[in-house]
Amino acid sequence: MTLSELYQKVRRSLMEKEDAESAAFIARQLLCKVTAKTKEQFLADRQMYVSDDAFATAEQLVKRILADEPLAYVLGEWEFYGLTLMVNPSVLIPRDDTCAVTDLAIQQALYLGENPRILDLCTGSGCIGLAIASRVNDAKVTLADISRDALQVARKNISANKLSARVSCVQVNALEEPPAFLGKFDMIVSNPPYITTREMRELPRSVAAFEPRLALHGGDDGVEFYRSIAEKYRSALKPGGYLCFEFGMGQGDTVCALLEENGFTILERSRDYNERERAVLAQYRKEA
């Protein structure tokens, strides 16, 4: 069977649950992985024959997709902000929504002075912090998470993207006081868990069965982590430091109120690519 014929077979199988455009995209992604080819090589080599092993592997990957496993986990990697990141079920899949908070953080980080210290709290794969480090050349970024498994993924992503000189990892709990060894940061950026208890029961299978609950559940009201970070982690900010949050749909007013209650001034609220309000940048009041 040629690569082109296998592609058509995979695409038809995927159309059991995907529309034609999505099936075509996923089929190309899967076959590039199976054959270790780039997209360009895939197009150039479509009349070449594939091995029996490649055929069998492709069939297994299609079964995983049809069982609702997210494509990113099947591939083992995902693109975010121009970076290729390793992902597995220990970390959330980076989504385009998160570009909103990443954009806000990068725009502010560029004006923080020389060698700014930035903390990416609840980092998961490290996607936000690594994106900042890749665009702010002198930033010293710390990726922090409570999950050891997530930090293992983050460390691999630091290394794979050649950012080890300026990016490090540390295990901390965003619901507890920050340990003194963290020191002070010019900016804290976070995409914490924000799904409510009720919403957790309504998640689609592709999320509920595969993505980590630890990174999803934000307490009964969905803002448990925002409340804790705004109150406790302000002590980890330098005077006049910044806090940048991603939040869920409809949570903007509540998150901003929590920030203001804890001495922050709201500087900007921004929207994602779908025009949903998604992120906020705030500054902690300067000490006298």
C-alpha cells in the first residue's frame, strides 16, 4: 500500500467521528508521526510504499483517536507559540486560548528591565513560561507546579527547546504560602485550574478521561486557585510587580474583584481568538 492509499484509508476511518476537514488533518498528522516524515516529505513521498509495521501502527493510532483520546496525546507533542512541546496525560494540552495570557505576559515582560524574574505558576507542560523565555531574551523563568509528573514533562520541554540556561523548575503548591527560597519575582503568570465541581461532571470524554483532573478542578466555585494566589503569592512579588492570569469563560469579573481585594490594580483585560474574555494583567501596589 502506498502512503497515499494509507492516507485515504485512515481518513475514511476517522470520518466515523470527524468531519472531512478534521479527518484529513488528523490523518496527515498521524501518518507523519508513523513514517517520521515532515509535512513536506509526506506530500513528496505519497507514492512510496509503507511497511507492514507502519500500517499496523497507523491502525492502532486510529483506534486511539476513535476512542476519544486527544490527538496531542496520541502524537506525544503539540505546537504552542512556535514551540514544539512534549505532552502526555500528566499535563494539559496547550490550547490557542492560552495565547491571550501569554501575549499579555510577554508584552509586559519586555518592559520589566534587565534580567526580569518571572514565575509560571501551575505550569503543566511549561508552555507559558517557555513561550515567554523564547521571546524575552534575558528573562529568568521559573516553572512551578505541584505535580512531579508535570515537572518531568516541563524539564524535557526546557531541554528540547534549548532554554536550560534561563529556565528552571520547582515543585510548589499554589494553595499554600510560597516557600521563602523562591525569592521575589517581577511577574507571576498563571493558568490555574478553573473548572467548577459541577462543570467537572459535564466535561466531554476527551477531556474527562484523559486530561489530568489535578490541572482542571478549581474547587466548587472554580476560583479557589485565584483566591489563593492573589492573597498568598503577592508576597513573592517585588514592589510594583505584576500578576497575569488566564481564566475561564465568564470568570473575569470575579477574578478581577479578587485581585482588587488583595491590593492589585487591574491594568488590562484581554480576549482570546474566539473573542472570549480570557486573561487579565494586574499590578501589585508599590510599597511606600
